[in-house]
Amino acid sequence: MEEDPRLNRKTIDARVKLLVSVLHSIPGVQTVSSCGGHKKPGNRLNPSPYGEFYVDFICRNYSSDTTIPLIQKAICPYKDKINDFSRWLEAEEMIQGKMKPGYTVWHLEGTEHPNIIAIAIYKELEKSNIDTNP
């Protein structure tokens, strides 16, 4: 499991970098916003409190039939540490006209360390027949 070289290291919090990279490896998925949690949020846009994280991602509708159930299965053992995993309709409305038709926006938020979630998703990807892109 290697970090996606396309990711900008300076703009992704270290705590969520592995999760973002794993999500990026799924065909039809692209992350759009994330936060690893901060004790002092400063002037960050949409910061998570310390000990929490979130990742927002866009998923092509045709890949949602396999991708979303795979992520749900992977995070199920950690459901007490996942605050939210849902389609983010408000974001879709906000970016209407800026996003290509046929995509949905998803929000994953939790209190468990995001690396545990990333590894769980990665293991589900390995078991599936989904080809990942490095």
C-alpha cells in the first residue's frame, strides 16, 4: 500500500493522508476535502476537532454500486467510531453546475484513527475484483 504520488503533501493533513490515498486508488473516486483534526484549528477551512477526522469524496454513479457497499463493509466493524458515512446532498446542491452529471458526493467522518479505516478499506479492495490505480 503506497501513497498516491498525485496527492499534494502540503495540503493534506498527515493523519488522513493514507485514507485519502486509499480512496484515490479506487476507480471513479476522487477526494475533495479532508481534515485530520486539530487542537488549534487556526484559520483552516472546515476543521475537525482534535481526535476526529473527515474525508469528502466524489464517486461516479456507475462505480457507486460496488464502491459504496465495499466501503460500508470495510467500516462496519468500526461503526461505533464512525460518526457519519452518507451521501452529502447539500454539497451536491452547492456545486451543481460545477460537477459533471453522474457523480455523487460522500462524507466519511469518524473518531477512530483514519489509518485503521484506510487499512480496512484497502483489505476489502484486495478481496474484491476492483482494479485499483496506484
